[in-house]
Amino acid sequence: MSSFIIEGGHQLKGEITPQGAKNEALQVICATLLTEEEVIIENIPDILDVNNLIDLLKDMGVKVRKLNPDTYSFQASNIDLEFTNTEDYMRKVAALRGSIMIVGPLLARFGSATVPKPGGDKIGRRRLDTHFNGIMKLGAELIFDDKKQLFSLTAQTLRGQYILLEEASVTGTANLLMAAVFAQGETIIYNAACEPYVEQLSRMLVQMGAKIEGIGSNRLVVKGVTKLGGCRHRLLPDMIEVGSFIGMAAMTASEITIKNASIKNLGIIPESFRRLGITVQQHGDDLYIPAQEHYTIESFIDGSILTIADAPWPGLTPDLLSVMLVVATKAEGCVLIHQKMFESRLFFVDKLIDMGAQIILCDPHRATVIGLGNRFRLRGMTMTSPDIRAGISLLIAAMSAKGISTIHNIDQIDRGYQDIDVRLNKLGARIERK
């Protein structure tokens, strides 16, 4: 198990470019299973979750070529469906939550799909109902083997339906969308997730020959086709990494420029950090964060304590609440962080409290942060990363802390952040990988 040793208190300075979007990569790589023709995807991040998915597709028979460090060619012309019944397949799928999105493509193209309960971050319940209920409405039959914890779906023919999703799940919408492109007739997906990554997937599918209307909205209309072709697609920058860099700059009083941030696809992320008192300036498509020794949390207009909560897009992504919670510890003022989606995601707060932060964990979903500004500094300590987003948040805390910190289980951070220690050290951080 690898670790980071961080010497806190060093300011960063310079430019950094965000990697390709992890969450988009997992969707569009799964979509390559929908065609036997070549699909080229650019700006793929070199991170564990994405690399594990690429390796899984290779094992399934997809011809994968690395054209340059961030560009891959995929050709799923000879899929080995027998492999999907092996123990090796089950083990690899179970370890990677994003692999659930191979269900839609496999079912649509081959009429069957088998997946074990997927793994991923231990951040609370992550139900699969949205994935399977929508696909079953298209005509698939689901069998769950409770002993093996195995889901098997079959369908001779998928037929378009009106489907109202019970939640605007990003991966659930992506899975259903990929299944619907081959369904006979018209499928209407209402209460669809409309994050930029779903929009990107939709546009890629249209390039491949799918007929999709309402892209970017919560009502997608899909008219089934019988075949899809190849295409070339480029991933967006990772909005979570952009937000993480804003948080790092604030906590270390650093001056950094985030290059090519695709600001139009960041939604309310920059404004949410501004509400914590952080100066975030737009320079073309770059974000500039000047060095700030002090920042003060806003209150609501009536004077009540600011609440920052996650919400379906265009609301704030839940993946950044852990970062914003850490950033608030150094601010002047108070904020209530409300993590609505996952009930275990705030449980890393105890580590911040041990570092000296003033935080009240109200319940599994809410934490009140009492920012003390420069009246205190976090203390370095030894801790373990429980998940990707908590891991990067603890790294941010350690970079601003007094003394030396050690973070174990950094494979969790590597699942979502490419060479993060190398890239930050180039800006002035002191992070050693052990």
C-alpha cells in the first residue's frame, strides 16, 4: 500500500492543466462496445479506474491501441462473450464501479449482459435500481443470483418506451441511453441526468449514428437505429480536478492558473468557491486564483449561515463537497456542508478534527465548519485515504498544515488523479511517494 509524505506550508505558483474527465472517460469507453468499427478517444487520463476499464475491455476482446499518451483507439469487432462468464471477468468488474456501464452496450448489441455487484468508493449506498429498472422497461429480463451476487440481463428485442427515472443518476442515464440507441421505436428518458459528461456521451453517440434529441436537457428522446459506426471524440477537462486545484490554491495561499478549464462546462463550481470568499478570475478559458492570505465566507442575504449542498446538474456536484469542506476550515466564518447523496462521504471529517479543524458532524449528511482563518493552522498527522474525493481533500489539508503528514492508501487518490504528486511538486509542493 503506497503512501504520500507531505511537508506542509509551501506555496504553489505557476500553471497547471486539468486531466481529461474521469467520469466522462468511463462512459464513453463503455460506449465503444456498441460498434464493431474503430472509435478514437482523446484526452484520456492515465488513472487507475480508467486503466482498469481499458484492461477489462481488452480481456473482452476489444482491440485497443495507444496512439499517444492520452489517445486510444478501440475496436470491438470480435467480443469474447464467453469471457463474461469467467471468474476473472467477475473479479475485475466487481472491483470497478464504472464497469456497470457495460450492461447497456452489451445488452443492446448482443442481447445479454452479466455483471456482479460492482465495487468502488465506500461512501454509502449506491443503488443500481435506476440502471436496471429503466433497462427492464425496454424489455430486458433481469435475474439476480443472491448467492453469487450476480445480475444477468437478457433481451431478444428492446423496444422504446417512455421512462421516468426515479433519480437523475448520471451513470444510470448513460447506461439506459446506450441501451436505448438500438431499441425499436422511440424512447423518452425523462428526469435524465444532464451533466456535461452525459451531454458529451450523447454527442459521441450521435457522431456514431444514433438519433438523440434534447441533448443537454433532462428529457432525452432516442429513436432507435440498427447499427452504429466509428467516430473520434475528445474528453472534457475534469471539473473535479479544476475544483480541487482551486481549493489547493486557497488553502496554501497560492497563485495558480488553471489552463484550458472549459469554463462553460463548470456550471456553478467557480461561483460556489467564490461564496467561500475565494477570488476566482476568468482569463479566456483559464481560471486564475491569486494568492490570498484571508478569505471570508458569505452569509445568505437574511444573515443566516451559508449552506452549500449538492444537487443534480446544474446544481453542485457532490464530488466537490469534501474539497469545499476542507477549504472552509481556513476561511473566516461558518458554513453548513450538506452532502445529500452519500451518507458516508463526510466520515473523513474526524481526521480533519484531529488536525485541529473546528467541525461539528451533525449527522451522516451534514457538517458545520467553523472557519478560524489564520488564527490557527492544521497540524500534520498520519491518516488513511478512505475514497478518491476524501483522499484529495486530505492531501489539500496536509499541504496547508504545519509539519509533516502521511497519507496511506493513496491508490484511492490514484484512481482519480493522474500523477498528482509529480504535477503539484512542479508548482512548489513537497510531496514524496513511498
